[in-house]
Amino acid sequence: MNVITVLTSPTCSYCHAAKNLLKNQGIDYKEFDLLKDGDLAQQLLIKSGQRTVPQIFINEKPIGGFTELSQLVANNKLDLTQVTLA
């Protein structure tokens, strides 16, 4: 089973957009809040190589943020029924 992880912050509009996109597609995900989840969230941010949120991971592989997620969906490169990269 594939796991989607979303690193967020509570005031980030792109974080809310990414979570809404996943919810609207019926895809479950694990959310880690940069402010609430401390060290684990910081480790995810370092792993992504980025300094902004959201950061989205599929099976622990960083795919980017909301823009990259929405592009994968729009270009049918993300199989939403299997949650795997096409």
C-alpha cells in the first residue's frame, strides 16, 4: 500500500489546497504539522530539500508541493486509484 504524507502549517493556503485536492480525489494521507510535530516535521522538511510547505511525499519520496501535485493530477501522471506515480 502506498502512503502519502503531507507536511503542512496551519496558516498555509497551499497546504489547505493540497489536502482538499487529495480529499476530493478520495485519497487518504498522513499529515504532519510543521509547528505541532516538531522534530519529525523538521526531518521531513530537510528530507524534501525545500524550505516551504506543503511538502508532499509518496512512499517517502518527495514530489514537491501543491503545484507539483496538481500538475500530476491534471496530466494524469498520478494514478489516483492506486496512488502511484505513472
